[in-house]
Amino acid sequence: MANLASARAQRFHAYVERLTTALGHQDRHGPVRAYVTGLCLPGERKSIEPMAARVDPRHVRARHQSMHHFVANAAWDDAAVLRVARETVLAALERHGPLAAGIVDDTGIPKKGRHSVGVARQYCGVLGKQDNCQVAVSVSGAHERASIPVAYRLYLPEAWAKDRRRRRTAGVPDALEFRTKWQIALEQITQLAVEGVPAAPVVADAGYGVVTAFRDALTAHGIAYVVGISTETTVWAPGRAPLPPPKYRGHGRPPTLVRRTRQHRPLSVRILAQQLPASAWHTVTWRQGTRGAMRSRFAAVRVRPAHRDDWRSTPRPEEWLLIEWPRGAAAPIKYWLSTLPPTATRADVVRLAMLRWRIERDYQELKDELGLDHFEGRGWRGFHHHASLCIAAYAFLAAERLAHFPPESLAFLRPARLPKGFTPRGAPRAS
């Protein structure tokens, strides 16, 4: 076991050396080694001072200053670090198959006060309610065996985007304009394609899937999707479509828009689900969980989305509507639209829709084990630098899991002994 741990530590140090190549200046190499090592060492708090104490307990103050400057102020490219992380995981993934999906998601980081960049009262998924927090939008490269965020950016609420004073204090780039979450995600997806990341269907929850402009933009880029939608999303039932434009009667401009009538209208997906025959529902198993097979009851039918299609000259193309209605439940619990090919099976659509669980696990480990939400700085640069280094550390661990089985503990490095009586600033002290 000692030899295995030593070999893993050697691979880790070789990986960190690869990260240094993305940073440019030689004087950044020492701090990145210390920072990524600190993230991987065991310890409850992964803010800078506790990490400095674990990495270099004899010179805590000097190490803290060096690491703080490196993360909060130094002008290195966090996207370059993410590229190294991404390439490491993709290379390890090749033996298991191609990317299955690009998972779009956002994660909330609760924060007090109003001065940390992007903090506002908004929905925080971690808390399950509106509260003071930061929200970051990400795209993760995902496979059934592994996943990792490959793009990560702070969502800047509109009030922040318009506040020049707060922007200047937090170091928000001058060229950055307000973008909704779905617009940020779309920019990330198109940039990843430019950088040569293998194409894969996009998977997202209803926060993104209900936005018709997001779905239309993915289709315009030739990207398939499986996205959640709300119960009130309207579609044309299987085999139905809007009526063609009325015949031209020789007066004015010829009519070009498809139309509806009082008797010929689309349905909400909730009503459509209730009208489907019993034969439409089948039990599908999509993976093995820790407590056995993960399965539920689904219907998958071909429909045409109907959002504002009476402003169009042609009906929208057919897509898959996937509905989950567990046996014994009073009503369906989830709905998705998908542009996977018509030849895709029900099981194909279900497996892809359910792949979102991976990013939820990733964020849990990124926060609980690697301190993604522990950064105490207030600036734009520091926020993204810390996140990219957390993701880079996680990439090494993901690659190890893919290459070596069974997976080992996340914390595999041995920390130095802390100075006697050391307590980091901000830590609770005994009364």
C-alpha cells in the first residue's frame, strides 16, 4: 500500500508540473504547487491561511502572502489551467469511450455582506431558497464513469453589471456585459467547440430548458440536447401540428404564418401526459446505484414544441418528449424535451437525461473535499483563480479514478504537523 501511495504522489507531482506550464512566469510555479497541494491535503477549511499552515507550517505568514498574491492578484489565465485539467480527464476517459454529454448547470455559494463579487439575493440551490449568494455557471464534460467542469464562470446579476463603482472595486473586466445564465452557458458551449472539445449532446435542467431561445440556439449550432421543462410547456400532441396559413384571397399581403384555432390548439405537457394510454408507459433502468438498480416509469413520444409557433411560417420540427411518472405517484414528476434522433430508444433518452446526477456529485465533492466554496476574497480574478485550481485538483482525482480501481480517498497526501497552538484567522476559538 505504501508503494501505491508513493506512486500516486509521484503522479500528482508530475501533474502539478503540467499545471505550471499554463501559468507563464516562473515565480508562479511555487505558489501553484503549494495551492493545489493545500487543496488536496486533508483539512476542514481550504481557505488560504489554513492551507498555507498545512503546506509550510514553519513559514505560515510568508507562504500565506505568496499564495494570496498568486490567487487574488497575479494575472494568469484561469482558462488555461482548466484546459490542462480537461485534457487530463479526457485522456484518461478515452479507454472508456467518448464524452456522453455536456452538462449545463449552476451552483450557489452562500455569502454574507454585499461586497464579494456577484453577491446578491438570488436562488441558491445549496440552500433551496432565495438568499445572499454567488452563482457560477458551468459546463461539465460527462461520461457514465466520470465528469468534470470544463468551463466555469460567475454569473453577474444585472444590478452588479450596471454598478460601475462595485465593478471597479471587485475588478470585474470592463468589457464584461450582463448575460443571463443561459447566455453564459451558450457562450461556454460555443467556445469549447472552438477549442476542439469533442461534440456531445447538451443536458440541462428546467432552469435552462424552459428558455426556447437557448434550445433554438443549440439547434442552430447543430447540437442535440436533453433538457428539463416545466409542466406548463406547450406542445402539439403526437401526429398534430399547427394549421397551415389560410389561402390567399387576393387582398393585401399573402398570409405566411401557421395558425391555431379555438378547437385546434397545443396542450401543456402535463395535460398531454394524462391523456397518454397505459401502453405508452414503460419501466426503464438507467444505472446501478449504491442501493441497487435505479429505475422508474417513463413515456417517450414525438411532439412539436409550440412556443410562439404562430409567429412562424413553418411548424417547429418534431422532438422527443420524455415524461417520468413513477408507479404509484399521483402525477408525473419530470418532463424533458430532446432533439436526439428519431431512432434513439426510450432507454437512450432516459440514460442521458439522468446523467445530470454526475455534476451534483462533482459539486458536492468540490465543495466538501476541495473547498470550492471556501474562498474568502472579494474579487473577480480571485474567485475564478480559486475555482480553476479546485477543478484542476479534482481533475487529477477523476483521472486517477478512471485509471486505477478501486478508487481511493480524495485526501491522499500526508500533511505536515501544524505549529502548536495554531488557529487560522476567522476560526472559532475555545471560550
